[in-house]
Amino acid sequence: MAVPATSAVGANATASVIGRQTIASNFDTFLQLLTTQLRNQNPLDPLDTNQFTQQLVQFAGVEQQLRTNESLEALVKLTKISQNTAALGYVGATITAEGATTQLQDGLAVWYLTSPRPAQATISIMDNNGSTVFTDTATLDATTQAYQWNGRTSTGGLAPAGSYKIVITAKDASAQAVQISTNFSGVVDNVDISGDQPVLMIGATLINLDQVRSVRRPTTSAAGANPFAGLTNAL
């Protein structure tokens, strides 16, 4: 789930402001002391010019670093605004994203399974409590294929709408384990921008932008239609 912005950000900003104020105050004090010392120095034992020049350079370097930090903070803010604006553009679009959890809605849940080679798979569908509500077996080809679940449980009942996770155990003809990657599709109905990174939401399923694999914008005629209409089970 998206992590809201924490007090650490505010603490860092406050520390940065205090740091700038402290450096500015110290620099002014240093100049006053230096000026006073120059005015009252012993002509026979003058102040080492190399020493106070190095001190001036050090203070100037710290001040420059603070200015650089300010510029970086401004760039980070602009980047976050740009990311949030881009994420809001996903609302209403049908996306395919990497992940094993999708929504059961209107009696249908769809996952896309990718197998590197032919395999026999045991498929389990689990609810939010981690309980297995449905099991199945299927033959997977060495390609990407859609797997549909109509919401029927192993006991013949109908599972309620919500988030469900698919768990796959697969083996090839040599009884070697095969890693199956899973994607899912859905319409983005919300975007959470409260954290450091925007998070897309399909029902209760949260998707980071780096999980998105494809985006399909709704057409005028298809607006409001079931995004899974026309899909066929390839298994």
C-alpha cells in the first residue's frame, strides 16, 4: 500500500532552513570577528593571511553547498509534481500490470500467465485472508495466455467481488519446476499521490508505475463497457 509522506520530509526541510540560518549567522559573526581582529592586530605580528583566507573559502564552500541543496530540493518537488500529473492521466484507462492480485468483478477475474516452456500447472485462487477458494489444473504453452475465473469456489458457491490472488505451481515434461510470471488487467479508478511515488488503484489493488506493462484508453463507444469483454480462456 502507498506509504503517506512522513514527518521525516518536514524534519529535513526544517533542518535545512535551520542549517542555512546557522551558517549565515556564523558567517556574519566570523566576518565581524575578522574585521575586528584586522583593525586591532599587532603590526609586528600580523594575522596569517593564508589561514583566514582558507577559512573564508571553507565558509563560502558550505554556503554554495546549501544553495545547491536548495536547487536539488526544487528539482525533486518539480519531478514529483510531474509524476503525479502523469499518474492522474491513468484514471479511466485499462492497464495491464505485473502482479498476481486482481479484482473479481461482474463474475469475472482474468490473469495473464507467461510460461517460458510448456508446463503442467496447479492453480490456486486465494482471497484476502489467504484462504484458498478455488483450485484448478491447466496445461500452459510457451507463451502468454489468459486465465479466467468466473468466481465459482471449489464448493460450488459464488465468491464475493473483491481482490483475489493467483498462485501457480508448474512443472515441465521433465518434472522440473517452471517459473510462471503473472499479469492482470483492470480499469484504474483512483490514484494515491500521498506518498513519495504515485500509486494506481484498481479497486483495492495497488499498482506502482513501474509495474505497468500496457495502457489502453477507452473509446467513446466503449466507455463504461466491461474491459474483459471478448476475452477467451486460452487454457
